[in-house]
Amino acid sequence: MTKLFYKYLKLTPVFILIQILVLNQILFFGYMNPFLYIILILSLPIGTSKWFLLLYSFVIGFIIDIFSTSLGFHSTACVLIAFIKPYISKITIPQNILGYMDEINMWKIGVKPYVLYSLIIILIHHALLFIIENASFNIHVLQKIIFSTIMTLIILLIVQLANKKT
């Protein structure tokens, strides 16, 4: 666990800086805004303690909120996905594939389960984020949710492909 803790300690600032300095500055086609930092929450092991998962997610979301001038939106969405992550993983990830402290990635659980697991969590994150950001739900918000979810999933899969361990 200590080795994993240090890995995430090093990765967190990198992903947050990429999100803040690059991805937050780009709005693809007016609808797509990918959120790479979600991978940090998604890939934490199933055995991660709930208090750590919730606190870690809140801190990531809060830092993104500070630099996005949207206090509360990202932290709320991150805490929600941290809360539901154990339940989604039980439904989507085949049992006995992962060890208790194995990171969740495409290469350990398979492409289909990983895509389904990620898609559900990303969709929930984006839906909550964009609905509270716009304080309404309409076709424009729905388009933003769908296109941003697809774009985030594509970027997430590219990162997974880049981190393939042979």
C-alpha cells in the first residue's frame, strides 16, 4: 500500500496540472470538455479504504475547483463517484480477477469490463457536474454530458494504452 500511495502522490500533481493548464483551456466543438483527473479515482484499488477514497476524491475535486473558479462543482462530482465506485465495480468487474490492492486498469480486468466500469462512472460524474454547473437540464446540457463523456473515455483509454505493461 505504501508503494501505491507514493505512486499516487507523484501522479496527482501531474494529472491536475494537465487538467488545469491544458484540458480546461480547450473546449472541443463547444461541447466536449474532457476530465483526465478522473483516472486517479477510477484506478484506485478496490481495497482502498472508504475514508481515504472520499478524502482523496474531495481534495482532487477541490483543487480543480479552485483553479476552475467553480467552487464545489468538481469536488461534489468527485465525492459522488468515490462513493458509488465500490458498488459500480462489484457490478461491472468480474469477481476474483483483481487482488484486494490491485489497481483497476484495462489490462487486469479486460477491455469490455473496464470500458463499462469507466463509462458508467464518467457518465455519472459528468451528469452531476454539468447539471449543477448549469443549474438546469436541457438539450444543451445533455449534449455536453454525452460528448464530454465520450471524449473523457477516449482520453482515458489512450492513457491506458500508453501505460500497457508487457
